[in-house]
Amino acid sequence: MGTHEPLGRRTFVVGAGTALLAQGAVSGAEAAVVDGPLPDFHPALKDALTFPLAWGRSPVRDFRAWRRAARATVEEHLLVERQDGTPYAPETAGRAQGEGYTRELVTVSLTRYERVRGALLTPHGRGPFPAVLLLHDHGAKFDIGKEKLVRPWYDDTRLASARAWADKYFSGRFVGDELARRGYVVLCLDALGWGDRGPLAYDQQQALAANFYNLGSSLAGLMAREDQRAAAFLAGLDRVDARRVAAVGFSMGAYRAWQTAALSDHIAAAASVCWMTGLKEMMVPGNNTLRGQSAYYMLHPGLARHLDIPDVASIAAPRPMLFLDGGLDTLFPAEGVRVAYDKLRAVWRSRHAEERIRVKTWPELGHVFTREMQDAVFSWLDDVL
């Protein structure tokens, strides 16, 4: 017999799993983990996802009734109860003047557990104004949150970090400040783990999420509830026209934007840049989601048994929605984006409102929110609000 290199455990497990798959006989005791890491029976799990509550597949044929049922299903899977009775008790501080707008730091109670600090920008002039709930990205960068989108006038260290982030992803712009100059009230708050609520370390995310689950709660559910409440707070400000409030975000912020539109009637429109896909098309070896960690901020356990990702976003129909993505974005493969856009357009078409949903792929761009993309969002907001 010839000599062979000893097999490492991973080589053995992956090889054994592949062999068992080929034989079509993987039992619970013999199941292995393949690259991803995914269980080697993951194709069978994906096949079992039929999204039976999706509009058009659901037995509920009245769209308003479907929206109520779908939203209730999503809310149940958040694992975090509504906080509607909790007083916001806002406090403002750190006021300063910008170019045509006023900056304030505001602290509010989004849940009964913790107060959250954010940046509130108000245009000069007489209101009420249209408003934007601006939702920051993930980016595995936790020292800044709201500062990624609103220029921090109150902290030179964060300003240096924020400028570098804006240069990398936003063509050097602070999107919130641009919106305020254009006549929008802007609210941007830190999500748990970022800025004043952090900084979290990247490899602590999984433990944080697991601890939420151990406590009968959910990290993703908390973020969804906080964004829902932030939308209501913004719409309730005297300076804001409650009929003209939009949610806007990039990357994880884009996910938050369409999710908030689905869960909150305070949002009249939403613009999401670089976060939309079909779930099955995203769950493929090599995708960033399979690493865990950041995925927990967007993971509602069990929801996929009922609804696909674009099905959840469709709860917002037929309100105006804008989805932009980059054709070179490795986080969201083109096939997943196409599947999601087709589903979204079909829902709006069924409501005779296809003109209210716009999708665009920028084939030469990756995972960014460039000046040109921003201008497209600003023009769209001016049209719909």
C-alpha cells in the first residue's frame, strides 16, 4: 500500500459528507458540515422553503387582509413586544448651525429598557417639512453609527473616522447633511453596538445574538422594533409633515429601510441601496451571510418558513419604493437580486401600482452609495414626497 497524508478532521468530515450525499443516504447521526459552513443536507432544507404566506401563494386573496396577516406573522417572529406605550421623553443637547439647517443631539426612549442618542437635523424656515429616517449600515465598523451619515460636529475623533467612511462609500458626502440642505428633517440613531451604544467587536456579535435568544428575545427583533418606534417619533414631531416621512438606508441600513416600511404605516416611502435578494439565492457557499456574525442583525428565527425576503418588503405595497444595487456587489449575487426584483414588481403590478416601485442596477458599481446614486435617491424623494 502507498503512503497517505493523515486526514484532518475537516477534510474527513467534508469528504464523508460528500460521499454520503452521492449515495443519497445521510442520516442524522452521519450528517456533516460542508463549506459555507452549511449542513450537507442544506439543499433539502432549501427545497422545503416554499414561502406559503407570500402574496399570490397565500390563500388570503384580499390584499389588505394579506398585509395584516403577513405583518402579524413578521411581528410574531421578532420575539420583541411592541413598545407603543413607552414615553419617548426626548431630550436635546449639543445644538449647532449647519449650512441652512440646525443640528441637534436628541436622546429618546425607543424601548423601556434603554435610551438612544441620535442626530436630528432641521432645515431653516417654516415647517412642517418632509422628513427622512436615515438608517446606518453595518460595515463591521462599530466606532461610529449615526456618524456614518451625519457629520459629527461634537467629536473630532469620530469626525476623522466618519470622513474616512464617507470617502470609502459615499463619495465623500454626509448623506444626512445633504438631505437637510435640501429641506428634509433628518433623524439618524445608533443601532445597538454602534457609536454611543458600542463599540462592539466583530466577533462578539454572535455571542450578543445568542444571549438575546437565551433571554427569550432577539437582536434583529430589537433593531426592527427600535426602527419602527423611531419612525413614529419622527412623524410625531411638530416640525414634520407626518404624511411625508421616508426611510432611507445603505447596506444594512437598506434592509432596515424596507423592513421599517413593511412594519410601520408612518413611513410613506422607502429608498434602499444595496440590500435586496432572494433568500435561497443568498444562501450559497461563499456568501457573507453564511459567516454568521453580522447576519444576526437581520435574522428572525423561523420567518423563512412563511415569507421570502422580498415578500416581507412587499407588505409596504403599494407605497412608493426605490431599490438600487451595484452589479459588482459580491454580497448580493445578481441572480438573487433579479429574483427579488421580479417578486417585488409582481406585487406592485397586482395593485396596479407598478409605477410606484423603481429598481435599478448600476452594472459598474459594487457595494457603495455613490454621489450619482445619492442624487437619484434625492430626486426620487422630491418626486414622491
